[in-house]
Amino acid sequence: MFTGLIETVGSVISIRPEGDVWRLDVSAPKISAELSIGDSVCVSGACNTVVRRDADSFSVEMMEETRKRTRLGSLKPGARVNLERAMKLDARLDGHLVAGHVDGLAELTKIEAQPRTRKYYFKAPAEILSGIVEKGSVCLDGVSLTVIDAASGFFSVGVIPTTLADTTLAELKIGDSVNVETDMIGKYVLKFLNEKFSGNDKSEMKNSLTWDKLVEYGWA
């Protein structure tokens, strides 16, 4: 479990296939020495297990599902990645609950740049947009952000100066994709309501249940 508050930015050393897994080596001097084999690390939004570490770098293994669903499979040596170690249960829960289970990708379509902040607009598939609600939380490339707009076909977020300075979000350009994880609690609410009220026609209910209706029903 993570919070979406980035500890450090690492850089990809290499990514290569090893049988039916892909090995990703990451340079991260700030946290590598404190990692242990088997620890969970969120790499730009995707939870991975540490299989090797030294004082300056660590390695994780990814299944093909992770490569296909996230943008990690397209990373090249030198690419920068947001990193967060698993949260501690005795610490404050800043950000929001993040599982590190990426739902899919969103594409950056517009940037509104202010002197110190930016507003990013993204388009995404309907199944991702159905889990995004105005003023709710969303995790983009591992970063916990508050949704500004949640409309048909797109959503937007605002990024403050500290986040721009301490993560890779400042590097985004029009057309870039980001890993998206929608709100965990919202997913369970949607599943519960779909199963409880769908009756025999589950597909019809699943397609008709939206965040606007959840708000109307008092769930959000």
C-alpha cells in the first residue's frame, strides 16, 4: 500500500526480458540502501517487488501483464521514474490510499501553464473515466493528485510547484501517456452497487452506473 507521495525520482538503468518476466534495473541512491529483498516499491504508479539491491540501485521483475497495462514496458535507459516505498502503518496517511495496481493509461491533451503551477488535461478510456470524480483523488505515474474536472471524455488535475519540482510530472508533453490508478474505495463502491442492484442484466447496470449517479445516491 502506498500514499502517492513521491520519495525520490530514480532513473532506469536497463530493462530486459528474462524468460516470462522482464527485469527492470533502477538507479535510486536515496532509497536503495534501505531496501530489502521482497520489499514493495511503487515505480511510476506500479507496485513491484524488489529482487536485488545495492547501495545505489535496485531491480524488480515485471510480469507481461504489467508491461502491457502500464507504460513501464516502454521505458528506455535513462528514463526518470517516480519512486515510493510502501507506507508505514504508524505514519500519517497523507496523499490517499494507493494500491500500485494501474488501471490503464491516459493521454495528456492540453497544458495550462501558470507562472508556478500547471493544469493538465487527459483523455482516457470510458472504464477509467467512470472511476474519476470531480474533487476526488487520482494517482498519475504514482503521484496523488486532486481531480479538478471530470467530464465526458476527459479529466483534469492541478499540479503545485513542489510536485513539479520533486516528480517527473514537469517533464510531461502533449501526447505523453501516464499510468492511472483510480480511487480504490470508489472501485469497491461501484462493484458493490453493480452486484447488488443489477439483477439479471448486469451489463446494462454496469454501463449505466456513473459517478454522477453515485453522488445523487449519496455514495460520493
